[in-house]
Amino acid sequence: MYAKKGDSIRVGRSLDALPYLPRSVTDIDLYFSGPYRCFHDRPDTVQMQAAVANISKTIAREGPFDGIIGFSQGAALAASLIIAAAKNNMYDNLFELAVFIGSPLPYELVECESGDGWTAKICSKRTTSINIPSIHVMGEQDDFFSDGQQLVEICTAQTRVIVHGEGHVIPRTPAFTAKLVGAVAALVEDIENMA
């Protein structure tokens, strides 16, 4: 998450300690030493509610933020938070933009028909939309490529899509970095011009 204050960018870093160890870690140990943590080890209702609450506390404590950036589970959770905030009027204009990188489909917390609480279900473009400008980064070899395409369809505002030839990674080449930074800068400029 980031917030623009004047000419500087402040990054929100104090998410409460992520409570779960991931079930598997592929290739990340080539770049970063562990331990590796995640918001949930399975997207059940209790863990999804806790994850949304964790991020909501950070927003309340350190926000407001202009945008949110997430990779993989973090991208799906960012999308889930935007959907929950819009449906439950949690915040007025939670974010102005989102960047989703290698995202699985987001989850939606919906009230159970029995009235006995909430359940997490995979979002569908028929019942859900994200109405802020967004950038979607997808790898052609990523198992979540199809999910990323479906997430683009859920987003009803301006979208930019960047496809790379790799898998479930954020490419580390200078050319890719420049392309992603350029897309974010162009989207920010578009938003500022609309204001």
C-alpha cells in the first residue's frame, strides 16, 4: 500500500505479523531467505475475515492510501478488500487505483442464507465489480493466468494489462520494471487529469 503526501511516497509496512506459513514455496528461496508468511493457508471464512480485518486495521492506523499493490495471495486479498469495502460502505473511496500481479480470483464475504454469519466464496463478474482504475500483471506460464483474465473482467473502470512470458513471478528485468513503472505512472497521471 502506498500514500502520496506532497511529492513523496510513503509505504504502509506495519501489517500485523502474517499468521500463516504457506503450504509450498516455489523459487522464492532463490531470491529471499525465509521465513515466508501469508495471510491465510486456505481461503476459509474465518481466515479471510481475519485477513481483511488485518489490512483494515493498517489502513485505519496509517492511511489513507491512494492505491494498493498486491502479488499472488496479496493481490487476491487486495481485490477482496476493495469488493468488501464497496459492498459494506466500509470506507469512502478506499483506493484510487490498484495493481494486481499474478492474482488468483478474489473472494467475497457474503452473509449466509441461514443468517449464521458469513462465508467466503469466489467472486464472479455477474455479482461483483471493482470500480477503480487497475493494472493487471499476468504471466503466460502462471497457473493463475486464467484467474487474472477473469479478474480483469470484474474490473469495470479503466484497466491496463501487462502480460509477460514467465510464470508466477514478478519479472526482475530492467525492461519489465520500466514497463510496470511506466504503466503505473500513466495511470496515476490519468487519474490526476480526471480530478
